[in-house]
Amino acid sequence: MIPVRAIGVSEQAAHRPEPPYRLFIATSLAVAAGGGFVLALLLPLARALAWDWGRSWQPAAQAHGQLQLGGFVAIFIAGMALRVMPRFSGRPLAFASTGAAIAPLLAAAVLLRAAALPAADGAGRDVVLVASAVLGAAGALLFAAIVWGTLLSRESRAEATAWFFLLGAAALAAQSVLLLALTAEMVRDSLEMLPPAKDEALVTLQLYAFAVMFIGGVGTRAVPTLTGNERPQAAARVAAFALAAGAAVASGAEAWSGFRGASEALARAADVGLLTAAGGVAALAWGTGVVRPRADRVAAASHLPFWFVRAGVGWMVIGAGLLAWYAAHALHDGRPPDSFEADAARHTFTLGVVTMLILGMGMLLLPEFAGRRLQRPNERVLPTAMLVALNAAVVLRVWPAMRGLHWLSDDRYWPMAASGALAEAAVLAFALMFAQSAWEQRTPAWGARPGQH
């Protein structure tokens, strides 16, 4: 486990009562293992085996994206944020009694949307879609209120991390409002799914301005000390604002082109935004110290989980390079990145960065895994298999997208299906390990033992 002094935590804050983080982790993993990654396997299999999904394949693909980003990732990050904010800031959570509602609100939102998107048109589908958007907005706005109420204070000692969390929470709230507006338009116009440009705008906010933002906040806070580096402050703030500004510009240009029609000026604006975001991501990777280690201060029992962090930062560098390369070429041509380029960059981040670091930081920071390392000090095979499987899943998923127009036959979906199966196995293994350890270390409360950190 990372000691409190390594992440700048006051002992008083670390001993405060825990929020119900286990509810968030369990809900997040259930959505991922039972929904998002299942579709990551079934969607390419449907293409490779020519299953007749009719017109529901594309809506199901959008449902997959929302299950992953709006469900698995958002709920996991929200739960971890509620747990670490008092430790980082030295302040109790604002509106703490309302925090437990966030996980069921976000889960209900993505599950309802995933069920409704592939369904046939009708009044029932419209009601479910609107209800899902309302529930998601309620959960996102409540989370933003807790983050802002906790960290926007002179008494907060969260330093640069506060800006990552404040900007990330604002992005989650903004995308929820955007999704509500887009859902109202879908219902009004009887659309099967979101138009591609508008879906891109939504995903840009969810992925870069929210998910990568929060991961950057934790990574630049918790990881540098373990690599023998000082925690960056001014540079981290610059990286946070570059990431937020780039994602906002790109998302705004994508949304505007969806509403008003594509143009070269909007395409170039989106490209500039993505280039700026790529620079912010590269700065985050540098700020963690993983790419420039000066010492190894990771406890011996945590060396294997820390390889997930190293791998995640490595994919962060690769993802920043891919995003910058594609955006620069698109900017030169006066167009947005094509669907293959966007897909390659997106899955480098969602699988290689976000999922990898969720598992890695989860194993380092969650008390269940700290207890597991004490109970099973020689456990190596399963975590190693998870690490290999997840890295292989990234390669197999990104490879067909990078081939683009050079590989259009249906056999391109086989490595994508294999990627989905490997990622499902890794996340399911993490979920089972978490559940087993939580049961073995169970307490009367749904949070951790007092003082456990």
C-alpha cells in the first residue's frame, strides 16, 4: 500500500470515516464485466461471424461506449475520488451524506441507455432514454457539487491535484448536460442513435477532460514520490489546463459541426484542440516521474501492481503521440481525424491508460488489496496474467484501427474480439480478487475499517 506520507495525506484526514467506496467499486466492476466488456467481445464477433443484428449494431456500439466511459470509468473514478479527496485536501467531504447516491444514479443511467439504444422506436424507448439522461445528469452534478464543495476552499491542501479534480468534475457535469440535450434531440427527431459528430463531442469530454484528467490528478500526486521525484505543482497545473482547454475546444468544434454542419474551420479548430490535449497528456506522463525514475521507493510487495502503473504511463506516452500525429496530419489536410484514427487513439487511452491505471492504482490504493498482499505475499501468477492480458488486449484492439483502410475485410474483427475477451478476463479477475478480499476483510460498515489506509 502507498503510505500516507507518500501522497501528502494528513493522519487526521486519513482516519476520518470512509465514504461507501466499496459500493462504487462493486457497481463499476459489475457494469464493466457484465456489460461494457461483454459488448467489446460480442460486437466484433457479430461482424466476424456475420450475425444478423439488423440495424441494432451501431446503436449497440454506442451503448458499449457509454457503458464503459459513463459507467465503468465514471463510477470507479467517482468512488476513488470520494475516498482520496479528504486525504489529499485535509478536509471532510462536502455534502458527504449524499455521495452514496452517485453510484446508483450513474449505473441506472448507463444501463437504461444501453437497453434502450438498440430497441425499436416507440414511446417507451423515448421515456427510457430521457430518464437515463436525467439520472446521469443528476449523478454527475451531485458529484461535481461534492468535489467543488470539498476542494474549492482556502483550507484545502490538495495543491495542484485540486485543479485536476475541479476541472474533471466540471467536465463530467458538462458532458451530462450535453447528453441530456442530445437525447432530447434524438427523441424529437426519432433518431436511432447520436449522430457521429455529436457522439465524438461527448466522448472527447468523457475521455480526455474527465477520465484522463482525474487519472492525471492522482498520478501526479501519488506516483512521483515512488519514483524518487518531487511532486510537480506549477507544471501539473499547466498540464491540467492544457488538457481541459484542448478537450473543450475539440468537443465544442465537434458538437458545433454536428449541429451546424461540418466546415474546414471547425475541423481545424478540433485538430488544434486535440493537439493541445495531446500536449497536456504528454506533460502528465512526464509529471508522474515514471519515464524519468530517480529511485525505486515502491514497497517490495507492491512491485507487481506498480508495473500496471508503468504500463499505463507507457500507453499514455504512446496515446499522446498517436493523438498528436493524427491531429497534426488532419490539421494539415483541413479535416478532422478519420474514424479509424479516432478509434485507434481512443482505445489506446480507454484500454491502455484508463483501464490499466484503474486496475494498477486500485491494487495500490484500495485497502482490500493491501490486506490481500499481507494474506497472499507470494501471489504472482494471477496479477502477471492480468498485466499480460490487458497489454495484449490494447495491441489487438488498436492494431486493426491503425491499419485503417488497408484492412477492411471482416477478418479485422477477430483481433478485436480477442481483445475484448482478454480485457474481460483481466477486469473479471480484478473484480473477483476485490470481492474475495472484501469478504475476507469484511466489517459491519460498507466502507473500510477506521484508520485503514
